[in-house]
Amino acid sequence: MRLSKFFVPTLKEIPNDAVVKSHILMLRSGMIKMISAGIYAFLPLGYRVIRKISEIIREEMNAIGGQEFHLPALNPKEIWEETNRVEAFGDTLFHVKNRDYVLAPTHEEIITYLARNVVKSYKDMPQIWYQIQTKFRNEPRPRSGVIRGRQFLMKDAYSLDSSWEGLDTAYDLHDKAYRKIFDRCGLKYFVVGASSGAMGGTGSEEFMVRSEAGEDTVAYCEHCGYAANVEVAVSNVSETGREQKSEDVKEISTPGVKSIDELCSFLKIKEDQCAKSRVYISEGKPVLVLMLGNEEVNETKLGKALGGNVRPAHPEELKELTGADAGSIGPIGFNGKIIADNRLTDANNLYSGANKNDFHLAGIDLKRDVKNITYSDLRNVQPGEKCIKCGNSLEVFSAIELGHIFKLGTKYSDSMNAKFLDENGKEQPIIMGSYGIGVERVMACYIEQHNDESGLVWDKTLAPFHVHLIGLNMKKDEIVQTCDKLYIEMNKKGIEVLYDDRVDAQAGFKFKDADLLGIPLQVIVGDKKLKENKVEVKIRKTGERFDVRIGELITRVEDELK
RNA sequence: CGGGGUGUGGCUCAGCCCGGUUAGAGCGCCUGGUUCGGGACCAGGAGGCCGGAGGUUCGAAUCCUCUCACCCCGACCA
């Protein structure tokens, strides 16, 4: 491709609206352009990368027996009503105004619709059906460029099986295929076991990439690979323990003291002598939650421990339930269920609120003074805590979800009545799995991991081109002739070449553009080297340069690209 | 949906507080010339109803009201 005829609007300056690295670089390198919040046009250069990623995905999906479909984005609303997901998706689902259609945010319904009354026998399975297509979600807040958009390219696969063992097999196949896909793409990723959320189902794994731009926070053990969302990651910190002698409970006047910090400095005590109280409402009933010191309540864990959803009590409710405002609430005299974090197990000589404004209690012994207290893991894992699997130190950081595989089971086949006859002639619901990859996220994550101060740094696999051929002064015939010749030869050899044949751009300008685009090899044709019948090769990743005789260039380029 | 911020030529921004020539700069773009291995130089030029609507005023990019768009934090997120 000749750059003079190729639409690559590179930007020297950082676009105002972009914040994360990948977004900035995709815009600056002329790969995408924003049309509206969360809606991007892929320009020719960017689309080449998308196609390379898609092709890798396609190869690995085909390798596990996947069959590629092309499914409609416009779906009749009534199909979605069968599974009750019009309501479940709520405002996230795009509705078409002038007909009863929705824009598909995912394709379980369509797949189940296709299978129903067609996949009728256990002999018709297993099946793996997939698509690489645009999906639509009315995200309340698109962000980070292509990472969270309102329309995005997704590979979604669905497995159909006649047995749970078959589902396990399909799930394992996808797990392995995903690892191959992300390995081939050159991504550093990790795998998190996760709850399957609104998709329903039993087992699930998320494929994640560490990134500042990530929306999930995970705890990760470099040593053994343990990884879990902090919402569920088990905390592994020792209990604060009991002191030998239990003091008597004693009321202390603490005027104006609200926070644990204030309490500690007012009484000159340490944080871990305090029990922080938070009141939640669970199933309509108040629950007092005690945390050691100033630790935050993990509401997901709390919900799990109490079996249901929880919400913090409103200020008015606090006053009504305890007689005090936030900051003066405590376990003694609290009328309702009391649950404490494991770290407080049987602790004594604690300070906490007195359920009376401007007073706290000292000498609280949870074992002696608080009957019916239960203990549970309610805190967030902190960096440096011991991994529950191997005991090494955990890291906590944010990450982007690239892919998600889960066992759906019969949720959709049940609600849409997709049944088959088993070996015994008995009717059974089809057992399904669902497996997604955010194609644009793969690209963004790759860029997050492969860039430097000059721009992008592609490996050959995903690079939009293999070689960036730069004619330095295209007003000189020898240079043009040499470049043209090399361009034709490389094309003939199947080497993908971007040829900077622009006449009006100066050398420095071309170099900066080339570094920004980050194509792995640069072949530089200039006056100086040409006199010795040589051209210069620069390896983008290392910055290394060397001269090569023109006659040997093709072989050398082929070697470098191996 | 809550909080914060920004809308001025294709891009990055100044001007706004304190209203008053013809609305500016750098980059980019067009013409001609010089340059030609790390985002060149000279000369000339095109391009803006200052996000939109209403209002205050003799006069509004600037003040007021409403509205739209976009960004960030939070809520939400298969």
C-alpha cells in the first residue's frame, strides 16, 4: 500500500478527549475516529488489525470444531420477551423506535431460536456455533475509547450439548482455544474464576489483562496464578485476637468524634482496638456490621453471608434503629442481627459507639457482651496479603476483561423450549455454554502492553503491515526507482508493505510517522546509503539499525520477520 | 442517574473573571520558491454566524436562563 493514497490521518497532538494510552495511540495513528460517545469508526489501518485478530480467533474456533454464523443485529423483541431479558437488560438494551425490534446486545436468544425444533436429537450434538459481529449496548457511560463502547465487535460462541459432560468438554475446549488465541496475539493475561452474573449458569472464567484503564479490581498471585475479583477474593489475614484480661465496659464522652481516625487520636488508641459499625438493611431487616479498625465493608461478601441483597441504612433509619447517628453506633444494645468480620473473632477490650451521640464504649468483649454474633469474611483483600492457595504475596490491581466463558446450562433452552430426545427417547432441554471475546478490547489491550514514547510497537502477528518502506527524498529518481523495485518485490513475496512514497514529506516527518505507526521493520532508502548500494533497516521494537545490500534485502527482511 | 470539567477554523489552545477595533496563536491545508536522514524555511492565501436557543444591554465569545454534546470520578456493567 502506498501511503500517498492510503487514508491514515495521523495526529501530532494528543486529542483532547482521549485519556488512556491505547485510545490516544489509536487516534493518533489514524486507526479509529470517534463518531459519538462510545461509537467509533475503524479506519483502514485500524481495520487491518481487527481483521488479523479476527482471523486468529477464527482459526482457533474452527480448530475446536466451531462453525461460523452471521446473525442479525436487529432482533424481534418477542424473542427477547421469551427469556424475559427485555426487562433484565433494561435500559442497556437498545430499542428500535418505529418497529418492535431490539438491537442485539448478545445472541443467546437467536442461537436458541435457531436450535429449537431443529436440533431435535442427541445425535445432532455437540455443536459449537460462533459469530464475529457487532453488538449493541446502551452503556450509561462509555469510556476509555474502544474499551467500553455502545457498539463493539465481539466474538461470541455458543455450545449445544446433550449432556453435562458434553458441556464440560465444550467448556474445556474453549478454555484451551482462548489461551491459544491470547498467546498468539502476544498478550500477557491471566484467568479469573468469577460469578456468572446476569447471564445465569454455573461455571465461568474471565480472561483479564492488567491495565490502569480496567474496570475490575482483582487480586492476583504471580507465584501460583491465583486470581479473583476483589468482590469475592478471600481475605487471609490473622484475627486481631484476645487480650488476657477483659476490661469492664465503660462509657466515655467523645464530643464530636465521628470517624475511627478521630476516635483514635482523641483517645490515643490504635485503629485495631476499634470496631467500626455499619448498619445495613438485608431483606428489610437491620443488620449491624462490625469491621476491625477502619476497614471497609465488602458488600458483595456481606450479601453472600446474609443470603440476599444488602443496602446501607439511610441516616434517618440509623437514628430510628439505634438512637444515634453514624459515628456513634455500636454493638451493645443494638436490636437486630450482628455480624462481624473474621478479624474481630472473639476480640475483647474494643472501642466502639455507644448508640448515643457523642459517646463511645470501651472494654467491649464480643464473646462476653455480644450474644448471637456471627463472623464472616467481610473485608476487601489488600495488596501484600497472603495468597490462600500458596501463601505468597498477593497483588491487587485493576484489569480489563477480554473474554469470558461460562456454562449456561438450560436457562435459555428451558425458557425458549429448545428440547431434544435423549437415548431413551426422553425429552430434555439442550445444555448450553456461552463464550465471548471483545475483539476491539484485544486490540486496545495489546496496545496498552506494546507502546513506547514514540508510539505503537507491533509484533508481526497483529501488525497492520510487516514492513514500512520509507523513501526519504522522493524527488530523486534513484530513490524512487529503488523503492518502487523493492516495493514490488516484497509484495510479490507476500510481505505486507506500507510504502511511504509521499513526495512532499521530509525525512524527519516520515520517521516520526513510521515510529508512531509502529510497523515492526522499517526499510529506509536514502541518498547516503544508496551510493554504497545499500539501504538501512530499523527494528522498531529495539531501535536497532543496520545497513543491508539492496540485493540481500528481501532475504534479510524475511529472516527478521520469522 | 449524582458530582466535577470542557465546548472558539481540521487539531491543540489563548481571549471570558472586569462586555466595546475587523476574534487571535501554533500546527495542519492551498499557491509559488528554497530546502531534503529525525515533525524545515520564505512569501502569499483559504478557512470561524465563538456548541445551540432565548434573554439583559446602545453593544455579548465575554453577563443571565434553558438546552445539547463530549471528557473525568462515582453508580451501573453479559
